[in-house]
Amino acid sequence: MLRNRRIFILKGAVMASVAITLALSPLNSSSCSVGHFSYDLSFANEINQPASSFAGTYGSGDKAPTSTFTNDFEPAKGTWEKFNGYWRFKDVHGQYLNNTFREIDNLKYRFDQQGRMVTGWFKVNGSWYFFQNNGAMVTGWKKIGNSYYYFYEDGKMAANTTVEGYYISGDGVYMPAGWKQTGDRWWFMNGDGSYPASTEKVIDGGTYYFDSQGYMYTGWLERNGSWRYFTSSGAMVKGWAKINNNWYYFNNNGDMLTNQLIEGWYLDKDGKGLATGWQHNSSGWWFLENDGSFPYSTFKIIDGSTYYFDSNGYMVTGWKQLNGQWYYFLSGGSMAKGRAITGEEEHLFGDDGKWIKQYLIIDDKLPLARQFYSPTNYLILVDTTENHCLIYYWRNGNWQPYYDWLCTTGAYSTPTVKGTFHVGKRGGSFGDHTYTCWYYTQFFEDYLFHSVIYDSGSQTKILDGRLGLNLSHGCVRLPLSKSRWIYNNIPFGTTVYVY
């Protein structure tokens, strides 16, 4: 008797340990892949084959009860008993239900091989079931943890199928249709669990392309001979889009357009949008026509001005000889007509732009010059209207034209002093750390002849070289070579007449 008691205590402890182990042990793992997702679920209490006997002795009985029930969910009558923290059921024949499904008071239960009422996940012959805390078997939709599952009327969990239009994964988890992420890549699951691959799909009004593996595509893609572009969010571009600092246009099908005019922009063979009209690159300015062509080796009138484009299509500036005739094109490219300043000189051009002659006033002003006396062999006249500096030389008993230079005189707010004066002191330069004026020659107080304005200490970098204008502070500005000539050649005391 003592020996039997020890056996009972030992077996009871083992059962309690089993119960605790079942309650606390990690769930067994099962996994399955759907599309690009891998899901891991954990379950407990797995039984692959039903056992025929109840292993263990309860109470004072010496014989383990055996199950004689073979019909699942057959109604049972009897009484519930709690043993070592587990519920079991004794039928009217005094036998404990084990390794079977039974219906008790209109609820369905499962009893394991040891006769214990099952709760939670339980696997029988490859099918999963779920039992609530009160042991009742679940049917229909059930949220377990953070996931939804569906259980048929017989309690089996649905897997890898569609229920009521919803996809159920191989692990039984309800998978809502929509965007999914695997690593740093995106894909889309349809309602039936499939996913688009090697095709386009419209999602929430946007068009997306999915590659052969079903991943969302981004960037340039050639399809059916046309190029399309998909943004970093995957949406296909339509209309205008700026990509890598270039503009492109895509039609309603997403096809990039080429070699045509769209909304005032010409799309070249690569689809790059170029605003028609003036264009600029490292080689210069050129003009894009509405048909994508550009003028070259020809004149073209643009906004009322005439331009000439060289054999490469670039706008010409400066002097240009064409068919034996000389033309001059200003810094902005327009062809000179009438009087025009060409660097350090002024010239006359016809209405057709052809050069006529250099524009000089020294001969016209000769009668005026001959009214003046100078104690040296030189006489200087400064015309502040024409902005010409005239040098006369005494020869053959009279003043003779010598040089006619374009100059810049005082602005209207700071005009050059007018009257008759005489050359005074001179110097190599003046200025500060921001500018330098070279070779100055005084003719009255602070009024000087000097060079145009250069960067400090430089004789090559011009800060302001404009000539033929009224914009100085009162001095007479000249090209560097001319101010140096006066500095080196005009004697002290020479008469200067400013008008």
C-alpha cells in the first residue's frame, strides 16, 4: 500500500509537471511563405495520431480508463472534474473522455491522450484547431493575438485559401490585400493572395509596374518600344516631369514623347524638353525653332533684331565678313545698324547692316579747333555730346587732324567741367584695393584724362570698359593705349577745350 501511494504521488507530480510544461513551454513552430512574405506561427499540444489509451492513473483506481468513443462531436453526458489544475470529463459509464472530440451542453471540446480538456492551439491529424479558455472549440472568424483566423464548422483552421473573398495564408493568417514590404522592396497582394508580376497595375488611381518577381519597379523602363518613368514611390509619371535636371513629357499612357513640340517646348530625340527660342550651352547661344530645327550659316530676324548664326548654329558677335561685306554684331548678338560702337571705335553701318566707314568727327570739328591757340604743337578737344576726344597737331601753319578717339565723359549728375584748360601734372596710376586707373593727365583741378577702370593692379582685367557714354564722375576715360599715349606725348601746358 505504501508502495502504491508512492507511485500515485510520483505520477501525480509528473502530471502536474506536464501541465505546467504545457502551459509555459514555447509554442511549436510552423512556417509558410506567401508571395514575398514568410510567416512563422507557434502552436502547442500537437497530436499527430490519436492514442487508444489514457496513460496515467487518477484517484485510487488501479486501471487506466480507455476511450471507447470513435465518433467526433458525439454528445456526451456526465460530470466535469478538475484534477491537478486540468479539467476532465467522466461520462455516465464512469469513463474519462480522452483523445476525442465531444459535444457537451451544445459546445464542442477536445480531450487529449491524458483526458485533459484542451485549450488554445491544438493539432490533430495535420489540422489545427483553437479552443477558448473554457475549452469551447472556435468556429468562424477569430482574432488570436494580432492576427485573424478562420475556422470551419468542424473546427479546422482554413489555410492557403480564400474565405468570403479574403485571402488566408498557408499559416491560416488572414492577409488583407494591399501593399507589402519585404526588406526594402515593395510588392502588392491581391485579394485572392496572388500578386502582380511582369505587368502594370492601377492602384488607388496610380499606375505601377511590378517586375518578374513581383516587386514594385522604380526609374526608367522601356515597354513596347516606349520609355516610361516610375518615381521613387513607384507611381508612373504622366505629363511633365523633371528628371536629373532635364524636363520630359509623358502622355496619358505614360509613354515619353520625342521629336515634337509640346506646350512651347521641343522634345528632342531623347525626350528632353527644350523651351523653343533662345538656348545656351558652354559653346554659346543658339535658337531653337518650333519644329526642333535651328538656324545655321544664315541671318535670322528675332523680335525685330537681325542675328547671324555660324555653321554650327551659334550666334555670332563682333566683326563678321560675309560675301565680301563686313558686318558687326553687338555683344547681345544683334546686327549693328547706323552708328555703333565696336569696342574702342565707332562705325557707320547701313540699314542692311553692311559696314560703311568708321564714324569720325575730327574733320567736322576742324574749323572749331582752328579758333584755339596752344603753346605746344598739340591741341585737345573733348566733345561731351558725341563723347569723342580729338587730338590736333600743328603742321604747315595750322591745326591738322591727328587722332579721333572714342571716350567716356561725366554723367549728367557729375558732368565734365567745360571750358578752356591746360595740361598739368600726370602720374602712372591711382586707385585703391578695389580698382586702378592707369596713366592719368590732369587738365583742371581733379579732372583728368585716364584709362577705363581696371581691377586693382591689373592692366588686363577691366571692371568697366564702356566708351561713348556719359557715366564717369567727371574725368575723361579712354582706352589704356590712348591714356598712355597722352601721358607719354602731350606736353605740359597744352590747351584742352571741353564743350
